[in-house]
Amino acid sequence: MEHRMSYYENTKKEYENLTPGLKKVAEALLNNPILFATHPAKKIASILDVSETMVIRFSKAVGYEGYGALQSDVQRSLLTVGPPEKEPKKDTHPFSLVMESDSKNILQIAEHLDWPTIEKIVHSLAGAETIKVIGYYQSFAYAHWFAVLLNSLLDNTTLYRPETDIGLTKHGAEHCVIIFSYYRYALGTIRLAEEARNNGNEVIIITDSLLSPLIEYADHTLVIPIAKKSVLEKGPVTFSVLNSLLLHIAQKIGKLDFINPTSNYYIK
């Protein structure tokens, strides 16, 4: 039976060919498909502050006869993602419900991550001579956690401290710079990404959108599609992705036992 491409695959395939205005619609669809499954084109246009014509043009640009056909495909995809969710038990503690919501976000986003790019990032980090990890504001927590654990594996990783560090000093592709940058994108990280590119460093960007201004400076871009989620929802998803990165780096350099000698991981 021939595989029929989904709205997600169609949008990703055509994304680079879209105009900036159409990319805005694409981003909304990729990050919040429920919006498209439940609202007409006119409402989508109002929410995104674009014209209804642009929403219809986008539908045709990604291979559909019109918005109705796109919406039907989105609805079909959402209905077939998995079995119906169970109603929470009456005695389920509210704290547990929050954790269940986090786990659902992780599973949903895992289906849409660019795993080949993640494999390239693992290869780059495992082979780098030095690694500098950068993150401003809310992204600083991710950068700090990742830098500490990555350094425990590789012994070559440092965290960029904006309060004391003045720019990036190392030149050459053997020096890797990994930057976390979520909306709203800090000007400081944009400047450092440009500086790393000018230094000839290998630049890895972890961001939440294909429209991130840092992407143009990246050798590898990992988009974690959580732009529409709250700060509290972004954390568990980001740390889960980073955990996967760390485990695969540990496996690649033969240090899985160093991470946790009592655990078995499903890594081949």
C-alpha cells in the first residue's frame, strides 16, 4: 500500500520554498495542528494576523486543493496518532496530572523530531576538541545543565558566562559552539552565533522554530517544536531531548556505565 504523505510531511517538504508570509502559517500548523483541525480559514487568518487568502494559498502550496482538504488531513492525522486518552481517575492527584501532561508532550514531540540531525549533533559533539555551551535567560538553565553533564563525559566543555565572558576566542571547526535559543530570541545569542560562524567554529543551534534568527549561522539546527507552549511545558521536553543526546554520546564514546552503571538503556 502506497504511503500517503501527511500534512506534517507535506509542510516540511515544501517549507524552504515558501514565502515568509506562508512560512508563518506553516510554523503555526507544525506547532499547533489542533488550531487548524478546529477552526475555519478565516479564524486561522485572524489568529495569525494574516489574510484568509494567505491561509488558502498556503494550503495549495503544500499540495492541497484548498483549506478544507488540508483541515481534513490534519483532523485525520490527529485522530490516528494513538488510542483515545483515558479519563483520569477521580482520585488522581493534581501533581500527577501535570506529570502525565508533560509525558504526553514529550511523546508527541518525539514523533516530529529530526533524528538524523540529532545523530549528526552526537557525532559532532563526541569528536569536538572543545565545546562552548551558550544560553541566555530561560535557556540558561538548559545550557548550564547540559554543559555540566557533557563535561563530565568529555572533559572539554565549558558554559558561556555572559556576566564575565567577552565573546568567543577559539577559531576553527574543531571547536564546537552549541547555543540554546527560544522565543523571544536574545540578541546576545544572535551576536555570539554570528561570531562563532566568523570564527569557523562548528555551530549547533537548539531552538523552537524554523523562523529562529539564529538558524542562518548554524551547521546543525535542532528544532524542538514547542514555540506555542508555556515556559513550564518547554522544560520537560527540552531536558528529555538533552537526556537522549547525552546517553547517545555516552554510548558513542563507550561511557554508558559512567552515566549510570546500574541501568540498561535501549540504545543500539
